[in-house]
Amino acid sequence: MKISVRDGKFRLSLRLPLGICLRAAAKACKGEGAVQLLRKDRAAVRRILRSARRVHGALELVRVEGADGSTVIVTL
């Protein structure tokens, strides 16, 4: 997973392992069903996401553009 922040000349790019992101998502989820899915079937979810990335390339999950021209992009 990659998080990119751009604001004028300032650019920041963070690459995070998918397993760490899934663990963080399991801790942050409020719904009981989502937490159980992410905890029990983490390996299956990781395999599905990796195969989707291989087939479709970089998938853009979130793009936020501010009024001042700053941009935050989260891609898989």
C-alpha cells in the first residue's frame, strides 16, 4: 500500500506492507463482522488483494484534493 502526499513542492511517499495495514484496519473497525473477517481470514484477504493488484495494477483507493491544491492519494 502506498500513501502519497503532495503540497506544492513538498512531496511525501510512504510504502507500507499490506499485512500491517490489514492489522491496523482490524483494530480500527467498529463492526463485529468486519473485525472477525480481518482477523480470521487475513491471509485470504491479503491473497485476494495481491491478485487484484497483479491483474489491475495500482488501484487507487482514496484521493483527497484540498482547496489549497494539496493532494493525498492512497493506492493499493
